[in-house]
Amino acid sequence: MIRPARPDDAPAIFRMIGDLAEYEKEPESVTATEDDIRAALFGPEPAAFCHVAEHTGEDGSVEHAGFALWFHTFSTWTGKRGIHLEDLFVHPHLRGHGYGLALLRELAALCVERGYTRLEWAVLDWNEPAIRFYDSLGSSSLDEWTDRRLDGAALAALGARTG
């Protein structure tokens, strides 16, 4: 089952973010706290949104299978909103059950229903299983684009107001 995340999902979402960071070989990069995630998703002005996949075991127990955390984008070329998928994660022991596909289908359906023109995300170039999966969906690589980032000291230096 795919559903919008609720505030009581925040601890599980936060744990899965840590699991994703481990998978991407950057566990030390997670500086967010569970409270940060709760505020970002469920505060008065959400910065992002999240859907969770639930898995029901043979014994009837329900566990979080994965999540898709996303935020709105805007295209000046189309004049419409879109969705940027920040994180997509499915627990390794539940991969191959269709949860990743179901989460992406849910986001694509939101785009269609709301008139959004794009669903975009980034994938690490070494993550061949994910790339093959995304290729199988008909997604295209934006080879002519290179992601850029300012953070840390470079962000502080550029953002320092003078005068």
C-alpha cells in the first residue's frame, strides 16, 4: 500500500534516510535529526512531502517497505510545477516486490492529476541497478546537464552580506 506519510511515520522515515545514506556510502553526511524531518514534512509550511510504502507480512504485521520524499519544482519553460524526487528508498529485503515502482507511479499520477509537467530525480552514476530500473520506466538521462551545489564555507562566503 502506498499512502501519504503521517507525522507518526517520522521515526521510520528518518531511519530509512539513514539506511539510504549507508547504501550511498555517505552515512556521515546525514546531519538532519528526526525533529528536522518531522518539521520539514509536517510543519506549518512543509518544505517537502513524502509517501510511504507499507508491506504486510504473512503474519499480518505491517512494516514500512520504503519511502519517496519529494518537493515541488517550477519550469519557466512550461510555466508549470513539477516534482523533484529527492529520495527513493526500499529496504533491501523488500526490493523486487514492486514498492519502488508503486511509489514512482504514485508521484507520476500526482503529476498527471495536478497538471505538473515533470517528474525529475538524480541517480548516482555508480548505481547501475537503479539506472536500469529507471531506464525500464522510459526515463531519460539529462546528459547535457551537470548538477552543481554550494554548501559549507563556499555557501557562507557567497551568502555573506557586505556593506
